[in-house]
Amino acid sequence: MEEIEFILDSTKESMEGSIAHLEKEFLNIRAGKATPQMLGGVFVDYYGSQTPLSQVANINVPDARTITVTPWEKNMLHPIEKAIMVANLGFNPMNNGDNIIISVPALTEERRRDLVKQAKAEAEDAKIGIRNARKDANTDIKKLEKEGASEDICKTAEDDVQKLTDAYIRKIDEHLAVKEAEIMKV
């Protein structure tokens, strides 16, 4: 049945999207090590328009605890510094006249626990996305059955959707375990 193949493919695609979104969200949860992605959500007022920081400056990580931001135009130093402060990331940028240096503070035990909670919430959101994809697929399969598709084929398709769901939920749990270990590692 072509329709069932299509339903399974679109369900798998939707579930892949949930995993990709989870991975992207996990990049924003810092684990104590400096990365350029930490400043991914910072937007700078660049000649009247809100522009991502990465489009007005070079972002480097010279060591595990430091991020340097080198603007392409010297007059952008103060707007970039202000944007980092406004982004409320918990960083205290220092301006040395040429670039901005950010010391990434070590995480406290309490902050680590908060980050783990945040990671678990993101994982739960991804699981909800997977379950919604399953629900949509099963609804489409039931529609096909009402339109005259074989009951056996539809039952097999529903089983395949459940297998996909279980596999992707497992993937989310694996991603979460890795992120949790990364966050809790001192």
C-alpha cells in the first residue's frame, strides 16, 4: 500500500525532526565548557536592525572557560557588550578596546541540577512531539481503513508506527543520559 508507506515515511520524518530539535535545544544548555553556541541567541542592534552576533563578529573559544568576541567594526564593541548583558546569559563581558572577553563561570551544584531539569523538560517536549506524530499516523491509518483498506495491513502499519515510536523514545532517553552526564561532570 503506497498510502501506508507514505504515512510511515512522513511519521519517521516528523520524529527525526523532534530529535533534531532536541539536539539543537541541548546545544543551548551549557555544561560548564565554553562554546560559541552559548552566544547563539544574542542579537545586536546593527544599524537599526536586530542581527545575530555571529554576523557582526568572530566568536572564538581560546580555552574551556573563555569566549572572545572580536567585532568586525570597532564601533560595534559597546552594542555587542550591551547585547550580551541584555541576553541575560549570566555572563559578565569585559571590553579591552579590541574585543570582548567573557569568562564562563564554573557551574555550582545547584545550577547543574537546574540544567538537568531543563534538559529533562526539553526531552519530555521531544517525546510529546514523537507521540503526536504517532497519533497523527494512527489517525491517517484509521481513515484508510474506513476507506476500504485491508484490516490486516492497517493493523501491521499501526504496529510499525508503535515500533518507530518506541525506537525514537529510546533515542531521546539516550540523548538525555549523555547530556545529563555531561552536565553533572565536574
